Amino acid sequence: MGFEVLPGTPGLTLASVAHVLVPGHGRNASASALTPGGEARCRLAASLALPGVIVCAGYKSPIDHKGTPFAAASGEVFRGVPEADLMRAWLVAAGVPEHVIRVERHSVDTVTNLLRAEYEGHFGDNRPVAIIAQRGHLRRILTLAPRLLRRPFLGVVVPGPTRENPLATPLSRLISAHLPPDPTAAIQTATHRAERLWRVAELLGKRAYH
């Protein structure tokens, strides 16, 4: 099966990639299952069958208030099931071995997806990564990745709608601008910016991230 690849690090090919990063794509109306776009990302991630780990990244958008309390395997309680846990459950049900799946369940937007996946050690080594998303989101991710990842990367396109929320690109630029060099401080700063900016967007009438 062929995959459409968008270039990232110059010269990198899919044959040289070890890991997969699957950023979240939202939750259903009850925050208990993935959106169709999220399922499509998981389906493609599973089909790549790369030799490293699959990192599922995401909790929920700051303007997603859906769901009842959910106790994660970590012992933490979240509002609804985090996107990362939903992706993990989908992959396991599809036959992906549990030991190759990593869960990052605290990021709240694209910038923090990348920062937390990288700086919290979810990949486990410095081998290259394929980032899985629909074309519109993937193009935005690939402009951010050179500053937010410490490894070679490329993108693999998920078939389907490509239109992005028009606020996503300018807000990602603001969230990722001039972050502190310390990884922990960078994550905290980006998280606070994302929460503030998307809540302002919500006050102005925006009700969904995707």
C-alpha cells in the first residue's frame, strides 16, 4: 500500500523512519470516542507498521468542555476520555500490540502535542518520526516541527477533508513564538498560551477547535 508523504527533514524517507506520532483530532459529542478524522489517523498509523513506537498525543482542546469524569491508568481524573487514551484503545482493538503504543494525555493543542511528545521522552530514543494528520493540519505541523522536535521528521497524509479552522495557524504561531529554551518552561508557557488564546476565541463565539 502506498502512502502520500510530505517532506520534512531534507533527505528523510519513510524507509528510514522508526516512530509514529498521532496528534489528536477531537472527540465525539460525549467525549467517549474518536471523531471519524481521529479514527482515520489511527487506521493509517497502524497500517504503516514502522519498527518503533506509536505516540498518541492529546487530551482535549481548551474549548472542549464535554464528558464526565474519567480515571486514567495514571490515576489522574480527566473531563471525558483524553484523545490519547481513545486512540490507544482504537489501536489495541485493531490489533496493534500494546507495548508499542505510548500515551501522552496532557497536551491541549498542536504545539503542545509536539513539545510533550518530544520533551517528555515518549519516543524513547532519537530516531526519526512520521507525523500522521490530514493535509491541512499536517502542513501546519510541519512548519512547527523544526523548532519543536529534536529528531528528523516527515509527514504522512491522512485521506479526507483538508480544511482547517482558520484560527489554527495564527494561534499556533503565537503559541510557539519565542518559547523558553528549557523544555519544562516551554511546555508550561505553550500550554498557558493555548488555554488563554482558545478561551478568548471561545468568548468570541468559537465553539470547536476542529
